[in-house]
Amino acid sequence: MTGKDIGRFFITKIKNSFSSAGKSFLLINFKTMIKTCEFVSPKHPDKLCDRIADAILDAYLRQDPESRVAIEVMGGHGEINVSGEVTSSGEINISQIIQEIIGAGYESRVNIVKQSLEIARGVDRGGAGDQGIMIGYACSDTENSMPLEYELARRLCQAVYKHFPFDGKVQITLKDQQVETVVVSFQNTQHKDLEKLVKEQIKAKRYLINSAGDWQQGGLAADSGLSGRKLVIDAYGPNVPIGGGSFSGKDYTKVDRSGAYMARHIALDLLKERGARAVLVKLAYAIGVSEPVMAVASIDGKEEKLLTNYSGRYDLSPRGIRKTLGLDKLKFSDLASWGHFGRREEF
């Protein structure tokens, strides 16, 4: 077989994987795959920035429930920078919010302007605050309908954080649904103590504990952080696609957030109703337009159009999503740590 023949062979194999039987492989037949997922603690620099962004959002919404907020936070090494667009009748003390989350000793730089009038005219009539694609997912791997590798990583990180409430990361690799390798690195721990705790929590063939050595300098003192950078952890882990838009610091009119929440809600409904193994929901919006330009669900690999098959069941406009999920009653900063899906706080 020539090199070209080999190339054609693999291209054909890849194309065949997208047949009706093959497509389901991408969603539900993970048992033959090696999968890895990481998770980070609430003291990780990026998650601290997410918490600041959502705490600012919550503060505005408490004073003015119709606030329009799109906040980005970047910080580290003695500085916190807050930038974005806010239109609200509320007045808040951003520096105080930052201090409540990360303590004193950080200089706050705030650069916030009102939402563009050109964007506002589309949102005023109930349209989406931006274009984009949103992904929702649910599967039968776990009781909370999250991927197994994701849930194992999250639970391990929570267990370690309970004993060592510092900056830290975990990572779990599965092969044939069995734990192959566990990676854990946590600030202010000694290798022997951390290794003992981890081995009590999860069995694996291989452990890598503080693999670069024990460390004390962490959080925003060691690295810079950025809101929205841990979107894969915020969603379903690296084995499920993401739409691309971050969640934290955004009100419901930003469908990056509300649309992703609604897509998960629909995925959960369909998973239960169909007795499915995996459901992937995709929504897509145009700025200023209330209804999505795409709304489809892949149920065990078979795609259906939500707008056709479920017309009238789901109000997929931003205002409809807020009402359906009760987003006006949600404390968004509760979702800034430990992922946005598969938790008690889930809408």
C-alpha cells in the first residue's frame, strides 16, 4: 500500500465515522477512548478573576435587576484590572468587592463605559447581546449527567481543597473508563501528606503529586489570572465541544452565558425523556435578534431540529431564557467556582 493509499484509507475511515452509527461514537462510545480532564480550585488565579467578575455582576443586579453588564477581569502581582461595559442605575464599590474576595494589598484599576448604543438598540427590543454558538450537554455517565472524567476530577479537587484551601490543580486520565493517571499539584502542601490524601480519595495505576516539587507561592501572587480563561472547566471538560464565549461577568442578555445554560437545560430534558446515553444541544444567535438562527439536538448521534420538533415548548429568546431558568433570582458568583453544570446551584 502506497503512502497515498494509506492516506485515503484513514480519510475514508474518518468520513465513515460520521455515518449514523459512527456519529454516535463521538458522543457516547467513549469507553474505547483515553480521556483526560483537569480541574482547578477556587484560589486558582483565573477562578479568582471569575469570582470578581460575577461578584461585580451580582452587585449591579441587586441594585438594578435590568443592569446590562459585560465585565472582564485580569490581575496578578499586586494589580487587578477591571474593564468592560455596564449600563445600570446601580452604583457599586468595585474596589471593595475585589478586597472582599482576594484581600488587601491589590491596586484596582477600573475602566468601565456604558454599553454601546448600537448594541443597546438590538437588546432593547429583546434581541441577543451578541452573536455566537452555545453548547449544552448531558450524558448517562454519572448521576448528575456529567462526563465521568470531568466529575472525577471535580470531586477530587473538592476533596483536596477541603483539607488544603489554596491554589491547586488536579488532572485525571481514564482508559476504558478506568483511572490510569492522577495528577495533583496544590500550594502549601507536603508531598507525603498530599499523596496520602489523594490515594484515600481515588485509586489509580499512577500518581504524580506536586510533580515539580512542593510549592508555597500561588494564586495571584505567582501568576496572572483572567476571567473566562477556564471555559472548558466551566463547561464539560475537553471531550465535549464549547461554543467559545465565556460565562462570568455577563448578564442574561449575553447569550454566551444564558444560551449555554438553556442548552444544558434542554439536554437534560431530552436525556431523561428519550432514555438516551448522550445529548448535545447547539444554539446559535445573531446580535439584536431574539430567536436563535440554529437550534439542534444530537440525541445518541441522531440530529433533530429543536425549532421544528419542539416549537412552542422552549422560549429561546434571552427574556424567555431568563424567565424559564429564573436567572433573575440566581446569584451568579455561586457558579464562578466548581463549574457551572451538574451542581446543586444549577438552575
